[in-house]
Amino acid sequence: MRGKDVTLDSVSITYPNGFTAVEPTDLVVEAGEFFSILGPSGCGKTTILRAVSGFIEPSAGRVLIGGEDMAGSGPNARPTALIFQNLALFPLMPVWENVAFGLEARGIGKKARREKAQELLDLVALGDQGDKLPSELSGGQRQRVAIARALAVEPAVLLLDEPLSALDLKLRQHMRAELRAIQKKTGVTFIYITHDQGEALTMSDRIAVMNNGVIEQVGTGDEIYSHPRTAFAASFVGETNRFEGRIADVEAGMAQIETPLGRFRARNPDQLEPGSEAMLFVRPEAMRIGGDENRFEAHLVRRDLEGAFLNLFFDARGTEIAVHVTNDGHAPELHDAAPMPLGFAAAQAVILPRGALARTGQELAAQ
Amino acid sequence: MTDLSHTPPRRRLRLLTADGLLSAYTWAFLVFMFLPLLLMILSSFNDTSPPSVTEWQGFTTKWYTFFWMPEETLRADPVLRSLDRDRFVSCFGNSLYVAAMVVPLSLLLGLAGAVLLTRWRSRANSALWWVLLSPMLAPGIVLGLSALVFWSRLGVDAGLFTIVMAQTTFIAGYPMLILMARLQRQPVELEEAALDLGATPFRVFRRLTLPYLAPALASAAVIALMASMENYNTTMFAKGGACTFATEIGAMARNPNGHPPVINAVGTVIIALTVAGALLHTFLSRREQGR
């Protein structure tokens, strides 16, 4: 099996009711890459997936797979296979017939089908389950049947639509490793849709962060986590502290921002000019108790034990500040009610243009 | 029943009255439903004609054996002698023939309608729904008459063919409703997944949709069969010179001297078959679940 590259060339998708699910998008997914599209529900990521698999034709632009324009090719004519969120296993067929269905559609004889199905079931460690019905398998096993069924047609591109979302936490974490291993073994291009940043960060070679039909940033997990390029990317991937204000001064690659808590210095990748509205983002694990290059005062209001880590929440004149520290016995206790200095290094913080933010858990719960 | 041991007396009285009314109503309902059937079954074993349960003339099975008793015995009986057994049997044969045409036709038409209405999303859908279902709602007489008029204009004489056509127009609606209910429960993703794996729409239909519909097709066939066998009003108008089981029983029941108990015997057999069918179905589905 060999993966192929997928190119979206100014693809935009507008539904008949006038709703634009995907704004004009350019995207190149390399052959053999594990590529994730990460975004909140309703951001347009599933629409992109359906356009690549052929269930939707883009309203404008082209979808190319391996350099070939896919316009006019239906889902049964594309070198892609889609793994659905609910898996869509055929309930009345035994597992091996499920796996061999794509081969049956290609007119391959029963004996060859059975052999190929066996080979794939062995690959996903279900070699002895071929004669069972899907309903007789566990959630994780069904998951692997869906993968085997999709791989049976030797797709150049495997499209996965949040296939792990129905599984328990432990199983989900285990399946991440298995999916990654299968992708490495087969060399097929994986395009993986998820709203779970943990899945995207642990499995992917590269990630696209998407919001409101727009791909905000494409990069490796490290790039996106440590060097977010938009306010949405910074606030959606991982936890972060945010300070809003106005740029006061700029120097080579850095800027100073005037916030209600004081003037802070941080990286300025967008080369914002003095006077522009901006947001400063800094991760909770980059915060230092006792202050750093940038400093302000806050007092501890909550202390959540995670085990190896402590999540501390401070109040700085009405702004909540999250600080993650290792649980080494030196962390402050709640009775230390007096304000203490907090801070962060300029190199660990980033100033970005003011922009749309990801919804907080509180906002989602209030919906 | 309500447990009244901890209820104050006044409230207890009210609950007792409510309970009493409810059981009285239930019993009245059951009597209303089943007493006529019970009387029919009893009178089918009473040696008197017209059928009666009040004047018991002795137990007999001759109203049943009428259908296969030797010619001499038949001639000897004053009541049975006047009945045309051969005509009755041939009318029953007509019914089987008509049902054998109507059932597959209705299944085909109903299946096509169900697939169309559940898989083809369009604004015309709701209009189409009413068009396809309207024969079920139209009075049977109207359907029979219009089939008669339509086919005679085309030069086709009224007979078994027009009965088949007239019955199919409204019976096809039953399979359609049953199949639609099942199709709506099948996730669209299954068909999409099959398409995505390279299957043609025809293969998707044959390998996924049809097996999925099989149980619904079976029950639709049974219902269509019963609807066809028992149909009277539409058939009456479309039949021309032909007869069916239902129209023949209707003709015998209109006898001014009271109908022969043979009809009661036939009714009893139908009830026995229905109950047996229901029991078999329950037994089979229990076993299916137990697996």
C-alpha cells in the first residue's frame, strides 16, 4: 500500500441553504502523512472530509488526490476509504464479510476475499473473530474491524471521522497508539478529524486547527502548542492564560504590551505595531511563582491536585490565572492567602492580534 | 391492583370506585370483542341451520366436513344439499390466485415507494407521500368502480384481472408504510460506507438494504395476503362475473332464510389459523431473542 498526497485548491463549500461550511481553503497533505484536522464541532472539518471522500462536491475549487482532479468522481471511484464516526459496520454480515465487502464490490472471488480478509484481521489482531457478527464484538474490536474493512480496498488515503469518540478513555488512549502503528506499517495517508486536542497532538505528524470554516494554522503539534499563530489556536489547543491590552513598544521580534496588570514583554511574531489591540498568551506550565522577567501580584484561591501535578488558580485583580507546578512539596498552600509574585519569561509568552477565542468549558456548559 | 392498606378510608373508597370502573370497562370491552366470536364458534358445532346457540340440536362437525364429504352424504343432508360446493371451492381458488398476484405486486410497488420516500430528499416528497397513500384512504367502492371504468375503457372485461388491479392500488400502501418505518431506522451511514468501499448502488441495495428489509418484507407479505383475501367492497365492484372467497361468503350470508353454518365453520378455521400464526410468530421471535 502507498499513500497519496491530497491537495485542496481554493476549496470552498456552501450548502444549498446558503450556509458556508468551508471558506476558500488551500491545504496540502503529504503522501504517507498522519494529518489531523482539529476544531470544535460545527467548524467545517467533517465537511472537508466528505469533500475529499466524494460525498460532497466543493462549491468552488478543486480536490486533487495524487495530483489527479477528483471532480465528478463519486465516493466509489476515489482511492479513499472513510471510517465513520459510528463505524457503520454492516450488522447482518459476519466480520470477515464486512472486511471483504470492498473486494466483493470489485468482483474478487470468495476464496481470495476470505484470504485477504484473514490477512487484514490478523493485522488488527482479530484473526479468530472472522465468523462473528459485529454485534458480538466489543467496542474496541468493532473499531479495528472498521479499520480492517477500510484498509482492505488498499486506499491511498484513509479518512477518519472522530472514530474514537464513542470509546472509553483507557481504550481510546490505547487505540491512538494502534492507529499510529497501523499508519506507520501501511504507509497510507491518514486524514483524521477530531475535536480532541489530545488525540491530534499524540498521533499526528501535522495538525490543522480549524474554526468557523477557516483553517487558522497548520503545523506540527509542537509548533501549534508552543507557537500558536492566532488567538483561536492559542486558546483551543491546551490551556492558556490570556492578558488583553495594547502594544506599547516594539523591538526586534519582541513587543511590550500594556495590560491592566502591568506592562509585559513577549514574542511578537506578527510584528504588531505600537497602539494595536492585542492579546498575550502564556501557558500555565510556563508561569513561575516568585516572578520572572514579567511579574505581577496575585493570591491563591484554588488548589486542585492532579497527582504528579498541581493546578493552582490565582486571582490577580479579578483575572483568573492558572499555574501548573510539579507536586514536589514546595507548592504554596491555600492558607498562604497573602498576595505573592507571579511571572513568566518573555520567550515563553506570545503576543497575537486580538481575535476570536475558543469557548471555555464554562461557556460550553452554559449552552 | 392498587395496594390500599396504607390509604385513608375516604381516599380508599375513591380508588376502589376508580379501579372498579376500570375493570368493568375492560370486561365490557372484552365481552363486546369476543362474545360474538365465541357464539360463532359454538354455533359452528350445532346441528341446526340457520346457526343458533340457543336451540342446541346436538354436536356435529358436518359444517366443517362439508368441504370434503362424499357426494352421497352431501345429497342426503337437507341443508348442505342446496349449497354449491364446487362453486365455493373455485371462488376460494380465485382468491388464492388473486392474492398470488396482488402480494408480489404490492411488495414491489410498496418497496419502490418506500425507498423513494426515505432516500430521495426533495420538496415533492410530502406531496408524493399523499399521492401514494391516498388509495388507502379512498373508499374501497370508489377504487373498485374506478378500476372497473378505467379498464373497460381500455377494452378489458371485468374479472380476476380487474380485481388484482383494484386491490393492488390500495394494498401496496401497507407494505410501503411497513418498509418505510424500517428504512427510516437504518442509518444512512451504512449505505454511504458501502458506496465508499466501491459498491455500485445496485449492490448496496442487494447486499445491505434488501437483507435489512427481509423481516419487514415478510410481515408486509402476510398483511398484504390477508388484506387481499378478506377484501370485499373493492372486489365486489371490480369482479364482474368472477367471484372470490369473500364475495361468495357475502353472497351466502345474504340468504333470506338465514346463512348456512358452513360460514361459521369457515370463520372458526380463519380464527384458528390467525391465533396459530400469532403464537408461531411469538414463539419464533422469543427464540430469536434468546439466541
